[in-house]
Amino acid sequence: MLDNYGLVLFFLIFGMAFWLLFFLLGFIVPFWITIDIFERFRPKRILDDKK
């Protein structure tokens, strides 16, 4: 009886880790790469003084 709880807990933790990695690889990493590309192509201002 007690080993069933261990098995359920194992699959619960495994499932949560799987969905977290799926979310990271599917949304966060492409978002991070896209933001990085836009930051690299944005023109840099050397002097920001407007006196």
C-alpha cells in the first residue's frame, strides 16, 4: 500500500518536471532569444545628453 504512494509521488514529480521543461523550451527560451536579437539590432546611443 505504501509503495503505491511512492510510485504516485514519483510520477507526480516527474510529470511536473516534464511540463516545466516543456514550458521552458517551448516559450521562455524562444522569447529570450527573440529579445536578445532585437537588443542586438537596436541602434546604440553613445551620448544621451540633451542639454
